[in-house]
Amino acid sequence: MEEYLLQERMEEMKNPEKPKKQIKNNIPNNSPNSNNLNPISNSSKSTAATLSEKDFYTDRKNISDFLVENYPKFFENFELVQYIGKGSTGVVYEGKLKKNKKKQKFAIKFKINQNKKDDKETQEVSILRKLHNSKITEIFAYIKINDFSHFCVLELGNHGDIENFQKVLLKRKVLSETIICYFAKQILEALSYIHRCKIIHMDIKQGNILVDSNLNIKLTDFSVSCSFALFHPEDLVKFPFVGTSKYMSPEIINRTHMKIKEASKIDIYSLGVTLYDLAFGEFPYKLKEVGSKNYDQILKNIQNEKLEFPQDRKVSELFKDFLSGLLEKDYTKRFSISTALNHPWIKGAEIIYDEKEKANCHENFLINLITDNIPKFNNYIKNSLRI
């Protein structure tokens, strides 16, 4: 991707007659269409007849047999546990080492791209190898299958993603304000890190935020992310129309040209949608009844509807103010990362972290966190309007 950007730059330099202010770049994105899964049958070692159906990828036995047959040394002590799901660029499984006292689990992600050859490391793999942070998914291995496909071994959150943590583990439609604040600060810190590395995630949502055994978050799935390393902060660009429709910021849906220095606002908006959904169990701007593929109606709602908060779910005014800053439609007025991290509501997370340090066991802290039973934080929120 960076080579592509450099080539674009060189083309611009060859045309000096164009004023710099009028130069509008399109940041490329190589994500394939999810409907174009190319069978692994292109592998020289596999049999096309047994790998021709898309359903092959969701069958654990089929995938396991394929891996054992084609990569015996790599998988002689490794096994797939269960199928997790399908994303925009392939399928993901949970895997584990057969003999491992720590019982560490991994995510095995298969990327199948029918549209172009996978000659080099893909965008996601390239990005993950550059990012090293406790709040970012770690990549352990990358293995090429053929010219169109590969799989990689990634870190896996013990509690799955936040959506799984909420609906499967906790069996809740919404999360308490306390736990949302606890997660929100970590997500902001993760975003701050990747933005400093000149990366925009482009698809922040519950499903791309993992929760580990210590209730710490990890950002994952950088398959549609964009690098702006070769751009100047004042350059005008048009980011690709990628991500998940209801989480997309207005400037992405509207195909707006924006300055690189404002690019982080894209992820900020998606974070706002994510936290809103965790708190109220629905999307902002009356998107609850709008189909995910109905882009015209989604755009109309985001453009025309006012930000409102459901009356049947009580949250603090400080939290509403924070969400309003994240979900500002005008990205020039939207919270920046630093503004969000210094917001009084996020500052309250420090009280929760202190509680975690003082907890005599992990289970006690988890119970207090889930039930919103952290008195000092609650008092802080009650007195927030006086701050």
C-alpha cells in the first residue's frame, strides 16, 4: 500500500501545473469483497474437488484435515478448537497448542482473495508487524498458501470480543456505565498509539475489540485499515468507503475530502457509535430499524437526525456530553484523541483502575465492575456537573 501511495506522489510531481491546494488523493484500500471467497483449492498440494464450496471454510474438520495434510510440521502439535466467524476478508478459527500448560489460545485467520494475487504480505499482516503494543493484537505467524490465499496465527482474547463478553458471558443487552468507561479509556489509548504510527483502523466496533483474561482490551482486524505515513498533515485526501455501514463516520459515507491531520476523527466517530450501542443497545440517529445495506437511508439519518438518548436507560450527563463529542457530525468540531482522553468522564476511569489495584481477587473486581458497584466512581459521576 505504501508503494502505491509513493507512486501516486511521484505522478503528482510529474504534473506541476496542478496547484497543490487542488490535489486530492484517494487513499487506497485492498480489502476484497466478502462474496468473492476463493477456494484454497488453488494450492498445489490440495485437491480442487474437495475444496470447491464456500461452506468448506466453516467446517472445522475440513480445515483441520487440510492443514494437517499440507502443513504437518506446523500443525503436528496444533489443533483447531472451533469456528469463530467470517469477516470481510476471510474466516477465523480458535486454535490451541495440544501440549501447553498455559492453555494459550490463538486465532487462526484465513484470507482468501479472488480479486488479486497475494504475492507479498497483505495489508493487515504488514500493519500488525509494525505495531507492538499491549492493546493491539499480536501476530505470531504468517503462512502463504498460494498466490491468492494465506493464513496467520494471531493473539486471541480469552473472553472473545466485547460483544461476546457482553451477550454470551454476561448475558446482558447493555453494559453498566462503569465498565464502559473502563473499556473506553483503553480503546482511546490503543487508538492514540496506532494514530501515532500513522494508521487509521477504519472499522472500530464491538467485534474488533477483544477482551483478555485480565479484562484488558486489544484492537484486532486491521484488514481495511489505512496508512497515511507518506502524506503531509495538510494534504487533502478521500478515504475509502470501507468498514461497517452503521459505524461509518459522515465524512466516509459522504466521500468527503479531509485533511490528513483530521484523519483520526474517523475512528473517534466509530468509537462513539460503539459506546452508544454498548450503553443503550441500539445505534444513534434512529438507525435501529435501518438495514445495514440501506446506505441511502443510513446517510439520510446521519445527516438529518439529531443525536438523542433513550429515556428508558439512565446514564450520567457527563457520559452524554462525552458521547456527543465523539458523535459530532462535523469532524472539524469532533473530539480529538487528546480531548477525549482528557474529558472528565474518561478521567473517572482512574478511580476504576485504583479499585482494580486494591481488589483482593479478580472475581471481586469483575463483580463490582459489572454491577456498577464502585462507590467512589459513582460519587464522582454524581458530582460531575460541579466539576
